[in-house]
Amino acid sequence: MVYFCIMNYPQIHDKWRKFWQDNNINKFNPNDKGKKYYTLEMLPYPSGASLHLGHFFNFAPSDTHARFKRMCGFNVFHPMGFDSFGLPSENHALKTNTHPEDNTNKNIEKFISQLEQLGGMYDWDYSFSTHDVDYYKWTQWLFIELFNCGLAYQKDAAVNWCGDCQTVLSNEQSQGGVCERCDSEVERKQMKQWFFKITDYAEELLKGLDKIDWPNKTKAMQRNWIGKSEGAIITYPTNACDIQVFTTRVDTIFGATFIVIAPEHPIVQKVTTKDRKPDVDAYISAAAKKSDIERMENHEKTGVFTGGYAINPASNLPVPIYVADYVLYTYGTGAVMGVPGHDARDHEFATKYGIEIKKVIQNNDTNEFTEEYGTLINSNQYNGLSSEVALKTITNDLKKKKLGFLKTTYRLRDWSIGRQRYWGVPIPIVYCDKCGVVPVPMSDLPVTLPYLQDFKPRGNAPLSNDENFVNCKCPTCGINAKHETETMDTFVCSSWYFLRYMFAKRDDVAFDVEMTNKWLPVDKYIGGAEHSCGHLLYSRFITKVLKKLGHVKFDEPFSSLVHQGMILAPDGQKMSKSKNNTISPDKYIEEFGSDILRLYMLFGFNYIDGGPWNDGTLRTITKFPERVMRLIEKIGTDKETDNNVQHVRATTIKAVREDLDSFSFNTAVARCMEFANAITGAKIVSRESVRDLVLLLAPMIPHIAEELYSKIYPNKIQSIFNQKFPKPIAKHLEKSTIEIVVQINSKIKERITIKTDATQDEVMKLCANILEGQTPKKVIYVQNKLINFII
RNA sequence: GCGGAUGUGGCGAAAUUGGCAGACGCGCUGGACUUAGAAUCCAGUGGGCAACCGUGGGGGUUCAAGUCCCUCCAUCCGCACCA
């Protein structure tokens, strides 16, 4: 289908992009006047050959917001970069039989040209890719900062291993037991690994959520991921040793009729009696083989009796000790007290293995115990206490006997950051036989990633095959030593990048402290919700560490966060290559230019929700800028004289300002259309009204708005982005008369026009004939809205 | 199981503090201009002939409920044997 266009959109785009470039319109200077405004989109992985529709839906509306802020007088910093290290780029390179470096550089070039086509207000002097040596040198610096204060450490631990990617993954990258990148099942593997001690910041990460303007969902996800729970650690003595259990329900301790220990727990060996040992050993080795997925899928509880008993410290009764894989070794103490009377899982287990079930908590509604508790000793003194008070009282009593104490635990685990892969930042550590683990000194950074021909992952770090890289001198004592050959998780690269943009070209510091404290935190951060428990958590952690180390003064990186919705295929399904329902932005840009694509994205969806793609709406939206063009051609006077247009003009300006500020782009476009309708309806088209309309549209259709603006003022050559965003004229916001609704018994009877801000008496006089002589029992009057007579 | 959402015309969607439901646009219908219309302009467009009825269902509060409360249903997303 060919549409007749009065404007050659693609040509307009090229023309104004060149104009911006020639006149440095997008240049950023941190010292310019205007209040600072730092707005940022999550930096893209340049792993694919070109930007996809999702990128556009992220970047184009964000750019509209940035341009709006600029026209409002802010000094707007809106940089863009590329998250070029890591599995996505490397896996793509492996698949396409290219080298990640060549491939990545090529992709970045293409990305930049597309971002330019999109009309993004980027100053490329403030840009980098995370695989640039000048950038990752400072990622290594960051690692050493963490290492020096004990937050980067090595330990032998069970880690998530992806067999397909041949590398360790963090918990965040293997949620649900599946590799985030390739969807294959993750195994558990015991190995020595580098970690960042994010758990030290669990409480701060939790508390910080209260003071940032983020979507509730994201905060809830982080809270859930951190998983704070307050409870107590109770000691259950046995003949062999003490068993510590963690519980949030100390108040149910009199109902604890057994103990369960996780199969991996070393204490199992101690408490197991000799005659039962074979059973237990067999069970443990079987449990160890189970993958997380099997564990998750199989919710039926299995376990085995160890033969041993522990003493319930509250009742002094002996309770049997079981090993069962429904208890997680990595959470709490790896052992729990089984309270089948009050916990569904314990109940299921106790029923299966014939363990005694006791109920000990009063039922608040009936004030009766629902089952017998006759065997309990000493429990009466706790009856009637709330769970919270009982917890404190009982814990205090146990504390006196040195059998328990209050304890807060978190689900959050330390962040495993070492990767047995090639395409990442080399960890700047040297192993010396004499000095041990030595951080590479600042003066020796960067530890450069060599260009390896063979970087295929085979389980060990590819860098370990490069002798030139491995062999080095110990920075401390000078003897022959070896470099660490693992690289860092790509999320380390992206955990601090927002600090670097402004200093992208500085090679003496990672970032300038004074300027950073002036420009950060980021005012508006925009990106997908999928990073809630990864990147967004890591960035907060690193920021808090940097604050503690005195490098920055703020402790949250992103004061306000927006997640864009997802654009779905026309059938409402997620777009995916395998379903063959993807839509490429390129053909639309070629045909209409990026502004039309942008306008459609702004108008056709609620930004936060997203929704299915509709080709028809995109095509018909091309008509709107042409309508504005026709209005310009009809300009007959400079000043606006039409009262209605004046009113619509003022209210539109006010509404659009609010809408663009709050990412309500679809209504902003709608307001502009209403304004255009009002101008169309007037007897004569005024230059100043059309000018305001085009100014309002400028952030949304930057290239076309420049063209329209140049038609309004054909004798001046100036960028619309150096003009001020319109402000509403106060006196035109209010109309002198207003229509209000007259209701009788809450049903609408009539609409009357009356002067604005009329009093109830004035309105009632006008309503006399509507009431037809009836006297209302009650009158509700809402000024400028309605009057309701109850008869 | 826990947590977060969402549910409004034929379609995409609007609707501060409860105050004219469906703005704006698409589509559709009719008209104008046209050799023509898939361009443009004008008019109409939730349902119903009406009284009335309409925001997932059912209750409730209120003069007034898409909006607040209770309850149920459906869909989506995240986490999940977290003691």
C-alpha cells in the first residue's frame, strides 16, 4: 500500500540530523547553566547485529523525555554506551564463528548509526563500551577496591555451573535452576570461586528501597530476593554434639517433635548412630545427585531417620533426628525443628514417617486448643501471648539456659563473579608462591585481555591456555608468578558504568569525585524489568560500597526508575525469532523515518504496559504531522485571538508538561491532537498557536518538528531544541463560563452553562425550572462540577 | 503456597482528591470535493425503539463508585520446600 505524503519524511530526517551535527546541537557541557538532569537508559548488549523493536521502545520515548527536560531549561545529561563484554556477545560470536572483539566492534558501529537514525540526543564524547581497555581498567580498579576491604574474596563453595556455557553463574543468573542465557539446566558444582560479599549489605539494600522512587513491583522483588526473616537460633543438644536450628516460630517450640538436617550438612555424620549409617549414607549420596530442578519439581518429601535423638530445650523431651532434602543447607543453619502441628511441610513429613503431631498454639477465634497438648511441659506460661511476644519470652528463657538467641537471616547469597570464559574483564589478581594472592597494583593496570584465536570454553578458563598471559612477575616480590585467568561476570561491568560516562575520556581516575557528587544519583533510569534482581541490585550494592569507601556521597544510584512495557507481536504473543513473529524497526524507518515510528510508540501504548503491535495505527499516525503542516500553510495572523483556542492552548501546554514528565506519552500526543483540532476549528490560524503546538511536539518528533518550525519561521535558521518549552498563560487556563451537571436523585437531568466559580445560590436560581416547584430535601453542590438535588 | 499487577466499546486506549465513563486515535456509517479515493474536509458512532442498561462476577459504604471496603473469578509476571 502506498500512502500519499505531503512531506518526504526520510529526507527531513537526514536534513536535520546533519543540521544538528553541523551546529553541535547535541553537545553536552556539564558546566552549562541549568539545573542538572541525568537521565539514562540501561545500556544495551551489542550482541545482535542491530537494534530491535524493544530497544526502540526503550530509547525513543526516553529520548523524548530527555529532550523535553532540555527544553524546560535543564542541563540534561543523556549518555549512551554498550555492555559489550560477557556471555551474550561471546555466545553470539561462537555461534557465528566470529571473534567477539571484531563482532562487537562491528555491532557497536551499527548500533550507533541506528541510535543516530532514531534521533537520540546523544553526545558521543560521553560514551564507551565496557570492553574498551580505558573502561575495564577501572572495572579492575573497582575489583581491587573491593578486594582490599575484604568484599572480594575466594571460597570453595557449591556454585551454579552451566554445562552448555561452561561457566559458573551467579544465583541471580540461574534463577529457577536454569541458565539465564541458554536455558539449559544448571548443575551444582563444588569449586573455588571469586565472590563479592553483597550479603554484608543485605540490610542496607533492604532499607534503601524505602527512600527511592521505584515501581512497587521491583522493590517487592528485591525485598523478596533479599529475603529477610527474623527469628531465633535454638540449640538442640544431642549425645554427640549440639544441633542449631533456625526458626521464625519459637512460639511453637513445644510442638517440635523432630529435627531435620539438610543432607549436605557436615553435622549429619556426627549425630548418625552406627547401626543406621548405611541408610543415611545412601540417602545423602542420592540427594547430592539431585539437581535443583529435580528438587523443585519433586515436592514430595523424603528423608531418613539417623537413629539419633536430640533434646527439645523447651520441653526437655527427646526428639528423633532426620535427614531430609526438603531442608536447604544454604539457608538458616541448614537444620530445622519439625513442628508438624503448625507447619504444613513438617506435617506432611511427620505423617509420612509416623512422627508425633502436637498443636500448641491457642486458636485466637475459639480461644481453645484445637488438639491435645497434654504431653507438654511448662508451656502454660506462654499461653495467650502473641506470636511475637512469645518469641521474645521463650528466646529469653532459652538464652538464660544458653540454648538460643534472636537471629535475622537473609536469603541473599554472595555474588559469584568469576567466569571460566574468555570475553570479560580479567580479574586483576596474581598468584605468587611466596606472597599468595596479590592484587595487581594500580600502576600495572590494565591487565589487558589478549586477542585469543581459540577462546572456546572447555570448562577451564580460556586465558589459562595463553602462556604469555598466565606467566608474570609477582608485583610484590618480583619472582615468577601466575595471573588469575578467570574473567569477571559482565554484571560487574554494568554495576558502576553510570559513574563513568561523564569521565569517559579521563585516564587518571575512574570518576571525578566532586563532579560525580554533583551529577549523581541518576534522576531517571529507564529499562526493562528483567534486571530487577540482577543489575539493579548489583548497582545499588556497588554504590553503597563506594560510599562506604568514601568515593561518593550518595548511596543509591538511581533515584527514580521506570520500566517500559513490552511490545508484543500483533497476535499478542511475545516476539521471538523461533516463533517467527518479530517485527524489525528498520523497514519502518526506511519508509517513514524514525519519528513516525517514535510517534506511534508514544501514542499507541501505555508506556509502562506495552502491548501488541498494530501496523495500521502506525501507518495512519503519519497523517498527524501532515495535518500540522497544513495548519502552518493556513497561518493567517501572528497573534491568537480566538478565546477557545487560547483556552485549549493553555490547558494543553499544562497537560503535556505533566504528561511528558510522568512518561504518560500517549495522553501527551492526544492533548496535542486536541489542540490541533481546536486550531482547525478557529476562523483564522495564528502563528503563535501553531508554534506552540510544534514546540509541544518537538520532543516527540524531533526531526519533523524542526522542519515544521522552519516553515513557521522561514527566515530564521535555528534549532527548535534551543527554544523554550511553552508555558501556559495563567489567565487562559480558566474559562469565564463552565458547564455543570444538574442531577436529581443522582441522575443526570440537564447540563447548564454558568459563570466559573458560581456559588450554590447562583446555580440554584438557574435550576428553579428544572425542579418544577419541588423542594429538595438535600442539595449537594460541587463547584464547577455538579449540583445534585435529593427529592 | 508467597509477592506484584491487570480486567473498561469492534480495536489501541483515557479518566488528581469518589463527581458528566469511553478523552484522543483507529475502524465503521453517511455526506462533500473528485474521472477516481486508499488523499482531504464535514457529520455520526458503548448497548437499547424507549424508559433504561453499561467499567470481570456478586455483595457493601455513599447523594454519587471504573475509583473506597468485602468476596469470588480470570489472565499475566516474579519467587518458590526460605523453616
